[in-house]
Amino acid sequence: MTREAKKTSERRTLDAILLALGTQPDRLPEAGEAPDFMISFTGRAIGVEVTMFQSGATVEGSAANRRQAEAEWEKLLSAANAYRSAHPELRDINVILGFSGALPPRRQHADFIAEIASFIHSRREQLRPQDTDFFARDFSSPLMRSHLQVLHLRICSYAIWYPSLAAGFVAMPNFSIESIVAEKSRKEYRPSDELWLAIQSSTNISEMLITLEGVADFANVSLDGYRFERVFVLAFDGVFQWKRTAGWSKLSGQANAA
């Protein structure tokens, strides 16, 4: 994500919080660093730091951090799409990649994509509009054997490449929230009368957060020992607030800042 895109995302998070609170600051938020924004309510300077939720989950069958693997997939997908643009015969082949662990390193992306393309060419006559499944025993090329557990191929007018990383366990509020707050509490911030922290979730599995019972799911998340007066969690199903002396509450039914 570019710096500009990051700041745009952070501003949307702030706007979602203000909407959930049903209020607006005295003047437009001032973007900066540490904290990301300064806002003012009735003359009080409020510093708002924005960060992304990280579940800390690893890739199944690997010690690799899931978010890092997702980031690698985004780069691999970009390379795959560029390859497909130059090879029209691949554009109608839908590809679902079931990784056995870590993705191939970036220096091997081109070779990995070429191996998959060669495999598709060799099995083209077998493919139908329904998924045809291929497993590790079907792969002879080195990178496919090392990194793929299963490969699903089908003929499709709207073909895409899609990874197993796009599905998996979605985190619920737990020690990850407290860990993020603890880490952010150690930073140095510009002076303010009050400091808030906003934790944004996304559509990446490693950054997605859901609740099953609403506020009750935050019961074991204790933040009293940290420096923030308020902590906001923008989960898949709502905006939640922790406020010192008041505890947790739900502000709205859906978070729309991603």
C-alpha cells in the first residue's frame, strides 16, 4: 500500500469513528504522524492513532505469518495477471491454488507462474466448466511440487486466479487486541489532552475481526493498564469502543471504513 493510500484508509477509519460517535470535531482533522490525526472537541486536543488489526495467525502447515503470506500473494497475483495479459490462451482458465505452506519467494514468481502455465497447457483437453482437481502427485515441476497441495482448474469466461489464503479462520476479540494496544502504548506521540487508538480490520483473513455475541466478546480484553483513553475496534460487524472507567460498548452495527 502506498503512503497516499494508507493515509486515505486511515482517514476513512477516522470518519467511520466520528460517524459512529454521532459527532464532528471543532475543525477539520489535521493529518500527521504519531498520532495520525489531531482533532479538537470544545477546545480539547485529541490525538487519534490508527492501526490495522493483526490476528498473528500463521499459514496452515507453516510457521509463516499469514499477513506476510497474503502480501506475497498480492505480488504473485500481480505477476500472474501480467503473464496472463501476454498469453491470451490462459485468460479463460480459472485457477484456484491450494498452497501447502509458504508461497514461493518473489525471485521465483516468474518460474512458478511459468510452471503453472505449462501444466495448464498439458492438461487443457481435460478441463471443463466445472473444477478439475489436481494434487501433488500430479505435479512434476519443482516449484509446484514444493508449494502446491492442490490445483483447481476450470474453463470460465470471467476467470481469475484465487488462493487458498483467501479462506480460513477469522479472528475474534482476544489477546491480539491487548497486544496491539500494548505495542502502540510504547510509541512516542505528539502532545495532546487525550489519546485515542483506532484498530481497523480489513477483508484479508489475517486482518479480519468478527464478533458472535457483540460486546460480550470483549469481556476478557482489559485495557486499563495502557495509555489510551479510548480504543475503537472496527470489526466486520460493528464499531466497538473501550472507554476508560466505562469499559466496552457497541457504537454501530457495521464498520464501513475499510
